Amino acid sequence: MVNLIPAPRELRLTGGSGPFGGEVRTRVDSSLAPEAYELTVSHDGAHIVGGDEAGVFWGRQTLRQLLGPDAFRRAPIEREPVAVPYVEIRDAPRFAWRGFMLDVARHFLPKDDVLRYVDLLAAHKLNVFHLHLTDDQGWRIAIERYPRLVEVGAWRPRTRLGWGEPPLWDERPHGGFYTQDDLREIIAYAAERHVTVVPEIDLPGHSQAAIAAYPELGNTDVIDTAALEVWTEWGWSPHVLAPTDAVLRFYEGVLDEVLDVFPSRFIHIGGDECLKDQWRRSATAQARIKGLGLHDEDELQSWMIRHFDRWLTARGRRLIGWDEIVEGGLAEGAAVACWRWYTGGIAAAEAGHDVVMCPQQEVYLDHVQDPGADEPVPFGWVHTLEDVYRFEPVPPRLAGTPHAARVIGTQANLWTEVADSRARVDYQAFPRLAAFAEVAWSRLPDPDERDFGDFERRMNAAHYARLDAMGVAYRPPTGPHPWQRRPGIPGRMHHKPRRTWHMA
Amino acid sequence: MVNLIPAPRELRLTGGSGPFGGEVRTRVDSSLAPEAYELTVSHDGAHIVGGDEAGVFWGRQTLRQLLGPDAFRRAPIEREPVAVPYVEIRDAPRFAWRGFMLDVARHFLPKDDVLRYVDLLAAHKLNVFHLHLTDDQGWRIAIERYPRLVEVGAWRPRTRLGWGEPPLWDERPHGGFYTQDDLREIIAYAAERHVTVVPEIDLPGHSQAAIAAYPELGNTDVIDTAALEVWTEWGWSPHVLAPTDAVLRFYEGVLDEVLDVFPSRFIHIGGDECLKDQWRRSATAQARIKGLGLHDEDELQSWMIRHFDRWLTARGRRLIGWDEIVEGGLAEGAAVACWRWYTGGIAAAEAGHDVVMCPQQEVYLDHVQDPGADEPVPFGWVHTLEDVYRFEPVPPRLAGTPHAARVIGTQANLWTEVADSRARVDYQAFPRLAAFAEVAWSRLPDPDERDFGDFERRMNAAHYARLDAMGVAYRPPTGPHPWQRRPGIPGRMHHKPRRTWHMA
């Protein structure tokens, strides 16, 4: 059995199997769609025809799955020669944007581990790697003109453990950052694997680390920002950027360097969870609202987002942001990463904006994956492997309408408040990212009609063995290994009902 | 400037430099010594002649250093083309055994991180990777016939933090193990880089994790071993293997699988720090001493070591153990890893045994590297970068005698009681492992005459940049980054004078 994940569009077993010598003949045929490929394995060897080089690459990933789990190891181990089944596969992705977001701000993940995630994404035919590089709890990209962003912003003296009251602390200082050359290396390594790295510089909220480094970025007429430190709590920091020209110039300087490093067409500027309290109390912010003829603080945020939208567009890039950027009016050409249920994404698509669907109710991989008591630091809603498998990126309201084409893709997001190590990231990401990859790549039927049993069968028959070969510390189907537990560290579960596709 | 580390035997700048196109012509010439190479870079490109394939590989490592630090990244980053200096280099290692021991028992290091260390060793022309796979605090290799060794022995519920009284605890369960296929992958990956992986199964001491898994391995007539758990303390556990036939058979079973996985000629069986108190109290052990006509418990340990020496020899392998195996008589053919000063190694060499010099007074990289107050969990003696650079593997007493040839090499050891993550391992290992690599490879003069200033200059001019490119979290020359500190966790420094080469 071939047990491919994600499932290909068309698969025909042509009968028999034979040893594989390692040679693959490849060809690009631009009459195929972008990223599409045709893979033939016969007594004559393996042939891959791709619609482009990416298609050839995805065909190679499929072939690797046919070669057995040891093909996912980094060096050959002694084994009987593998008999490869003779097949004809015609395949193409459903979505152009098949993304994974990793929050390297709350917990820094060293460069080697990021490179490893590039490999893991490529093996699952995911092609967008969104790096959440800045947040209240850490700034992870060196900016040459503003060295304090990492000197001050890249570390914190201690870290909140879980979510309980009274708080528990890990008293170990935490920090780290990527040099621009590190990021160039990650980008080049990803490009070789047809993965695009999308950087996120989050503004105007989630900026306390930046303000700790450069207090003038904050609302200095409201609080003494010089006393601010990189945040050691989780949640929404009240300390947001001031809506001043100086702040715009500062972030233009940041983005100038970001554009120099990242060739990605899309640049993510965050825009989520910006508390407006300081702006309400700030004479400077209020004068700005008045001067610009705006109604309120939401429009002031829109004004900031629009500024960077124009700024990026003038440089040949496109802005993407979290769906809060829909509020107060969205700039033309901006795309929306829809995280708060389908709502903002539907509005954005209907208004002609491109949408990447990544609702926290469905594909937030920091959320707990089992209701059992052994899950480490359970957070959010329970998203089981089956839940993720039944996630549908196009909501019913858009399905069958021209607006559906505005859903350019989907993304799974992994925040790292409680995923404080590579092993914890692996545990949260896998096996669910395999189910997500099939959602993003394959043309699955409506959620209720999906054959989760078949997916689970392919996982058990082959894919867990591939993850083992890749050294992924996934959650075993039977529950966590003893050393994957975190007894004594409280989580925070969402108790209101999780909305699903049926409610969209 | 070329700034090579380790320094080559002969280097001639032939004048000028030119861009490098990437092509390297290589050839094996068996008239050169094993591992020796000659590298020529000229307008005609790069040529490497190796005494064997290993020599060619080491020549490639030297060429990579000539190409600049970005050659150590895993994907090319945009840069001006590098001008490579035209050189003629003739080089060969001083020692055949240039080793690094990593303790993956006290803290498990996942497979990917072990593979990464293979790359780091190869870049430094180190060629032996000794994996300390078993100890009181964890058993890290899956043994098919004894599944409880990892089911029970591969994890512990909590971990001692540092060395203070009263004890501090990290309450996170800790664990993990390598499957035999994981180890085959590591071995194959290392072999491609001309690095030999030497496994250590430590016996008869340092065995509490094994006894916790299989209580019958312990001295059951002295204590209730069924109540034993994997140890969460550091130091010398009193719970050692029973000197019974059943235990010998059990470990033959373990080693049977070890030999199946590891092609290494040398197999390390530990033999260190075995407390004899339980044997003194055990009627079974005392009967054994009497039955065998031995004098005491030291000879009983020798009897166990000799048993496995014969067992390994009969299978075409050679035993190596810590220098305690010298006590009570050493088996013919056995080699000694000399860790307690030069003493045991001198005795072993004079008795005709091969010796790997790795004295804790000189090259234990878990020991603290600076006397400053910011060092994380300082342990042992202070071994600065300069101290390691001035380590001489051949003690004065052996130098110039035929016995000197018995010192087949040297090894730096890194125990992981307080190095509880990859980042902490990096911090302890680097930059000191670069100095050690030069000691092991290059023909340096006597310790007092070594030009540490020149080594330091090469580090600053080029090698730290290479480590940066490889993503190594080394100790900066100016002291730890804030996030490399561990405030509040007590260490344990050795206060008696550290013996040095002068005292040998």
C-alpha cells in the first residue's frame, strides 16, 4: 500500500513493484498547473513531470514516501532493498498558500531548529513558513540601525510557566535572536525546498519588547516607558506603539531591513490584539485622531496599517495582517490572515481581499489536542487530529461563489507561550500538521464526508514511521510519553463552545 | 589571512587569490599517511590529494575554512564572490583518536542534535564520537530483548538543578531514547564524515537506571531493588550491578545488540566509579570472590571487566574503559580512557595498553571555563580556553619513550548533569572544543611554548564567525549572553589545586 500523506488527486497502481535504484528523471512541462506534478514509477524507473520546479519537488516528496520511512533519515541505514510499488500519480495542490506559522517570539527557536521545520514542512508539501518574529515577550531579528532591539529586546529575565494564579515562574533567563545572515540562510534553505518564508513584524500592539528597547516608541505622555521591560507575562500587553510620525519612521527603518533580507511578496505586519486604552488616554494620540479627522482609535490603527500598506506596495510588496486590520477599513491590496473564526475572512473576501484562513477555533496548534488529563499545559479548545482533519478553509457562505477564489489558502498557527522547547513545539505540531497538510493540499469532500478512518489508517501504517525517521517528538496516538507531560503546570482551557464549519 | 583551526602542519601562501568556482579535484594516494592530505589552491582551482578518503575529507574541511564563514551555512546566502587565497598545504593529524564524549544519559539529546554534533566534530577534524548511553539517571538505547530498559529506564520524573543544599528541582519529567535505527542513522551519517561512533554501556557502576528497569540486576540480597527508580540525584549511586552469571548473560544480550548496531572496533564498557559497598554486604558477591579465589571487591570488578574483554575480543572487537579498569589487573588488548589525571594512563601505557588521554584536570568540558560570577552553574575546575589549548596528551614521563606511541589519542569529555539542553552543551563545548581540536590534530610544542595569542587571533579573526554560521551557542569571549546565565542555581567548584602537565 502506498499510504501517501497528503493524499494525491489521482493515484493508479499499475501492478507490481520493483527495487528502486535512486535515479529519477525529471522534466518541467508548463502545460501543467503551477506546483502540479505527474509521477510514474515502473520497471523503467521513476519519472516526474512538474508544472514548474516546485511541482517536480513535490513529486520527489511523494516518491520519497513510496520509498519507505527510512528514506526520511539523513543517512542510509542498512536494510533490505525497498520494493517500490509501480504507480501513476497525477497531483496538484488545492491551495497556493499552505502555511505554518511558528511563534519564535514567545520562545526563541534556534536557527537549526527552524531549518529543521523547513524540512518538515517540505515533506508535507506545505509551502509557506510564517515566522512571528516580534512580540511583547521578545524581538528576534537583528536590525542594524536599531541594535537595542536585540540587545534589550531579545531576552527576558524569567518566563511565566503556564497560566495559573498564583503565577509559576521559570527563573531561567530566556533569549536569542537571528542575525540577518541567519535569516538569509533560512530563506535560501527554504527556497531550495520551494517554501517561502514570510516575516511578521507585529504592530502597533504586541510591541512591548520594542518599547523596552526604545522607550520613545511607546505612549510616553501616558506612562513612563523608560521603566518598561520585555514582558514576562502572557496575554495582551497594554503597552502599544504611539501613533506618531517618529514611530512610523522607526518601523519604516525596520521594514527597510526586513525587505532587504526577505524576498517574500507578502510581508506580515500583525495588527492583532492592539489594546487602545493608552491611545484613549494619550493627548498625542487624540490629537492625531482629530488631526486626521478619524472617528476613533480603531480608525487610528487602520491609519497606521494603511500607512505600511502603501509603503510596502510602493516597494512591490503586499501587506498581510491578522483580521483585526479589517476593522476600520482595509487598504486595497492588503491580504488578511483570518484567525478569529471565519467572520473577518468572509468580510474581507467579499470586499475583494485575498484571505488566508487560519481560525483559532480550528487550526491553532498551540491548543490542546486531547481532553485527557495527561496533556501538557492544556490551552485553548480541544483540537483533536480528527478535528483538524475536518477543518474546511472555505466557509459555506463563500463556497460556490466567486468570492471562494479569494481564499488563497490556509495556515496552521503555533503560538509558543507554553511550547517552550523544540520538543514541545513538535508535540503540539504533530501529528496534527500532517492532517492539516492534507486539508491544504488535497481536494477533500465536505467535513462530514471526510474519511478520517482512512487518514488514520495511513498515519498508522506509514506516516508515524516517517515522523519517527525524521526524529519528530509527536504526540503518540495513545497519549504523551511520560517525559512529554508537565505535571503541576496549569493550563487555560476555553470553555465556551468551539464554533465549527456547521456554524459558518 | 587563512586563520585555519586546527593549524595545518605546513602552509605556504603561493601568492594572490582568486574566486572559487566550487569544483574540487580529489585523488587518493596511499603513499601519504592515513588521514593525511595535501591541498593546493591556485588559479587552476582546488586539488586535494588524500592518504585515504578520510584525508580527502579533512582536506575539504580545510578548503571550507578558506572559503569564509558562510561556507559553514546550510544554504548559500547572497554575497560578493569569495576570493580564496592561493595556498599549498601539507597536513596530517598528530593522533589517530581525536575524540569527543557526550553524555546523553544524564540529559538526553535528541537525534537531530547528535547529528549536528557529528557535523561540528567533522568541521574540527575530530574523528571519534563517544556516546555515553547509559547511567544511573537514564538508559538511552533501545534493546529489543529487554524493552523495559527504555520503557522504565529512559525517563525520570524530575531532575536535580545544580548541586546545592537544600536541593533545587526541575519538576519537569525528563527522558528520551534512541531506537537502534536512530543509532544506525547517526553511525552512517558520521561514517560519511569519517567520524567513528563509539558506544558506551557503563558497568558495573552507573547502572541504577538498568536496575530500576530490571531489579534482578541489582544486589537483591542487600536491598530491595524492586523499589529502585531511575536516579534523580547526581554523583555516585550505591546501586551497582550484582556480580552474578545472570547479570553477565543479561549484559551479553545487551552487547549483542550493541555490536549489531555499532561497527566501531572499540566498545566502551565504562568501569568507572563503582562503589563496592553493596558487594561488601552481599553474600552472593562475597561467595563469588571466594569461589574465584579473588582478593577483594576491586578484583571482582576486574573479573567482570575481563569477562567482557574476552567476550568482545572473541567477536573481533576491543574493549575500552575508564582508567579504573587498570585497578585489579587489566585484560590484554583492552584500552584505557584515562580521566583521573595522567596516572592510570601512564601505568597502562607502560604495561603495553593503548591509552586515550582525557584527564578531568584538563579537558572535561562540563567544568567551568571562567572564574567569573556570571558562569552558569559552575562545576569542577576552571578550564579556560587557554588551559585547554595548553593541554598536552603525552605526559612528560612518557614523552620520548617507546611508550609514548601507546597514547593513541586524546578526547574531550562533556558530562551533562548541569548541561541540560543543546544550548548548554554548546556553551560548555565551545569555543574550547576548537582549542582541543588543535591539540588533537596539530603538532604543537610543549604547553609553555604554545602561541595561545596566535590561536586567539585566529579565533577572533575567523573561527567565531564560523561557529556563528554553524549556529553554535558558544560562550562569547566577553562572557555569557544574559540568556546563557543561570542565576540562583548553585554549582560545585573543585577547590583543591588542579594538577597540570608540569606535575606529570
